[in-house]
Amino acid sequence: MPRVTRGPRNSVKDRPARLKLLLRRQKRLLRPAGWIGFAGLVVLLGVLLVQSAAPGGTIATLRERLGGATAFAGLRVTDVVIEGRENTPEPLLRAALGASIGDPILGFSVEAARQRIETLSWVEHATVERRLPSTVVLFLQERRPFAIWQNQAKFVLIDRSGQLVANQNVAEFRQLPLVVGAGAPAAAAVLVDALTARPDLQKRVIAAVRVGERRWNLHLNSGIDVMLPEGHEEQAIDRLMQLQQQHAVLDRPLAAIDMRLGDRLVLRPRPDEKKPT
């Protein structure tokens, strides 16, 4: 029987497949090296620009040069991601960001952008991130509307600390408590919390009016004005609710309930309507 001999393992037919496998391995190895080299190029360009800058040149000028020098390599903004936005007008937000689609991604300051964004009334805190090669990410923490403040016939939204939030589209938040008068925003949180904890009284209150920047009057839907003492609002409200349970004072035809003096209560009836002659 004739002897069968096998050819070498690395036949000519196997060479194309082995060559493709080798090329794939080389590409995987070259990708990290390519990014490292690209990062080194960016740093080198930055150093050269700093060295070539004229005396007295600004950081902004250097940033513009670096952005322009690297934009040709694809380092341009192609996407702006905004997270946490609910009420901040998007056109104002993008204008404050200062980076538009197509701009060099290294050509603007993320810190300066953050500072500009935090000047917007709705924004309490902002973070701006640059994700190379082409994405800018903006994280927002917005102020929460807490009450509506009426002062000199103008209505604005305020947050819990009394900070102005917005003076537009206030009607969309008409379910919020209404506080009136000078000094009302800074003092509103304590009173609003007290009313929120007592919903039977809260549903009767149309507005809380700050008097002399010292104390509050509660204007009720029945037309009664409840005059609260300075600095003792919660105690007076508890006393009022007790009187309501025992004597239904809030359902009487009264013009005012004066609680400013701790040892007495003054009830002012409504003036009698004039009878027709």
C-alpha cells in the first residue's frame, strides 16, 4: 500500500486567514496607542501655543488657539446633552453654555460656562462636563417653586429660601400658596409649613399678608382676616383651630379675628349692610 504523506501545517491556503487574524490583533493593539499619541499631540500643541503666545496674552486667547488647532482632528461639538432641566428656558440655557454644535470642543471654558448658567434664575447648581471627542454634558439642579409672591401688583415665583425663581408663566403654579407684601419671601417658609400641617385651615386661606415686615394676616375665603401675633404664628394657629372646633368661629359673619395679644381674642363683626330707604 502506498504511503500517504501530509503537507506542512502552514499551507498556502491558510495564509490569507492568518494574515487577517494578525491584522485584527494589530488594530486592537494600535487603538489605545493611537489615542495616547493623539492626547500627546494635544498636550504638545498646548505647550507650543503657550510658548508662542505674545506677552500679556490671555487664557481665553490660548484656549481659542488650542480649540482651532485641534478642531481639524474632529474635536468639535456634535452633541449637547442636558439633564435635570424642567423649567429653565432651553434657549437661555444654551446661550449661557456658550458652546454650539460645530464649535471646537476645547475652545471654551467649562468653569466659565458653569458660572454663566448659575446666574439663570431657575438654576440653583450646574455642572458642565466635556466628554471627548465631541460631547458636552450639562447637569442641572433647578430651584423648586415654593410660593407665589405678590408685591406692588406683580406676581413672581419664589423658592423655599425666598430666592426669586421666575416672573413668567406664574399662572401655571397657581396651586402654590400666595404671600403678599414686602418681606414676605424671607419669612414665608415657617408660616407655609405651619399651614401645610393643618390642612383644614390651609384650604380656607386665600393669601398670607406680611404686615410691617414683622407679622402675618391670613385672608380667608370667607372674607375674615386673621391677625396673627409676631413670632408666635404656630401657637396662634393652634388656638384658632381649637376655637373653630369648639365654637366654629371661622363660620361666623366676622370681618376680623385679632390674635395679636396673647391673653385675649378680639372678634370684629362685619358692618351691617345699609337697608334700602
